[in-house]
Amino acid sequence: AVGFVSNDIDQPRPHGWEKVESTIAVLPQHAAKLAALDGYSHVIVVFYMDLAEAAPEKPDTLTLASGNTYGVFATRSQLRPNHLGVSSVQLLGIDGADLRVKGLDAIDGTPVLDIKPYLPQYDAIPGATTP
């Protein structure tokens, strides 16, 4: 891990993350790697959903609130075979080795594996669609 999430969320939830503000406490040995990251409005956070390991069942499909059933790879569920999470979030600021972000769908204590700048020319896909 390069750091850990700190917020007021202590249980996984399926939605409602867009207004959640979190701090990513970057470990001291990685603090210098944050240089110039504050020039970006958004970052991509790769994290490990460590609590999902304990989930008794890893379903192949999930029925969402819409009533539609999707394969787990067609959802953002934490019940994944590899427990990796990836989120594009707003970077609110950097205080020393702490990144303040908004919209990160990770609970308090979640290990962060990587932080990347969000680059619209590579990460935004005009015309992308969803079901």
C-alpha cells in the first residue's frame, strides 16, 4: 500500500459516494511522489477492498436496485474475484502527505495501492455508453 483512506464510512454500501469526502494518508516514504499532483483537478485511485475477502459469497451475477441482473464485471460491486477498486475522484487539495478527495467509494481504513492523475485525453471517452 502507498497509503490508507480516512473517512466517516465504516460499512460498504452500493451507492451514495458522490458527496463523500475522504483523506488519503500517503505513507511517508511515498510523500515525495505527490510533487505536482496538486495541478490536477481529478485523480484515479486504485485501492484494495480488503473487507471483501471476508464476504462469504462471491456471486457471478447481481440484481441491482433497477431490478436488472448483471454479471459482476458489469457492476461496480465490491464482491469481485480480485477485490481491486478503481475510482476517478475530485482532488480537493493536498496537505503535506494527505490528499483530500471527493467521491471515493472506499471505506475508512481501505489500503490505497496507487494514485494516478486523471488525464481527459486518455481517460474520458466521448460517446461512451452504458446499459
